[in-house]
Amino acid sequence: MTTPQLNHALFNQALVLIREGDMRRARALGFSNEELQRLSRLRACEIEAMIHEFPAVARFELDHGIFKAALRRIERDQDRDGLVDHCIRHGASVQMLGAFFGLTPNDCSARRTLLGVPSRQGRLPMPEESVEVAAWHRWQTISDDPASPAASEDIRGMLVLAEELSLPLAVVWTLIKQWTTPEQARREILPSEDEGALREGVV
């Protein structure tokens, strides 16, 4: 594709980079060192004349490989953001969101506000024994390796269990850790929905 406007943008960008001394990025635009030297000596009117008299002096093409890679990255980010929102709506704790997604208490508070999800205070109650037994049996069919400590990292499987049994996701996470790593789980205290945020002064 060739147009005077695009050519003008290319030459202007090259001249800016030359003035900044960033020759590597200037060469990355497609110029050789000699071409950059000659371009830098041209007056503005001469550059304008070249652009309009020789509109095909530069061509712009899409790098399909980089474009596809950029789209894949954006789609991954969209999937991650959707998963974070899904977890928040189903009762993920601040501790859980930090462990799985690296969110800070402030991040969690902001996301909840945007989603209209109220923050809970106080500790989340554990389910009755009958509910826990039902959760355990259902987990055997959801998880590929329900007895493995790695099962507590299966965020999508835990979401299924939380949705089906109407349990907060933080409670499901705690249950699975108790089933798979009981000694570690006994050392942990189930946090309130915003315990971490409260410690940081964020509600």
C-alpha cells in the first residue's frame, strides 16, 4: 500500500529517531545507514516534494506472523480477564485471586467494584458434612487426579463444583486442599472474603 500520508508518517518517524540518536529503531523502519544519512540532510520542502512526486517510494505491508501473534496474546488476555471475573462472581477470596492470578488486594477491590460484587466481612463458614460429602463425590468425577495436591490448582474444575453446589469458590478451594494436603490445610485458616484487603486497609 502506498499513499503520500503514510510516506509522510514514515519519513517523519525516521527523522525523529535520527534526532534522538536511536539509529537501531530508525533502521528497523527499513532504511539503511546511508539512506538515513541522506534523509537527514534533506530540507522539509525536499521531503514533501519527494513524497508527492514519488508516492511509491515506500510501501507498507502487514506482517501477518506478528499480527497473528498479537491477536493470540490479546485473546489470551481476554480469556484470563473473563476467568478472573468469573472467579470473583463465584466467591474467590483475595488470597485465592492472588495465588492464581497475581492480583493485589487493591486489584481485587477494584475488580469487585466494577463487577458490582459486594465485599464480605467475617470468615466464610464451612459447609455441613452432608454437603462436603456430596462435594467430595462430585469432585471425583470432575478432577482427572482428585487425590493429587495439583488438584487444588484446577481453577476451572473448582468453578464447576462451586457453581453446581452453590458454594463460594474460596470454600471449594479450602475443601480440596483439605482432601489433598490435609496437614497443610490444617495450618491454614480459611480467610474471609476480604481478609487480605482489610489488612491492607482496602474494603
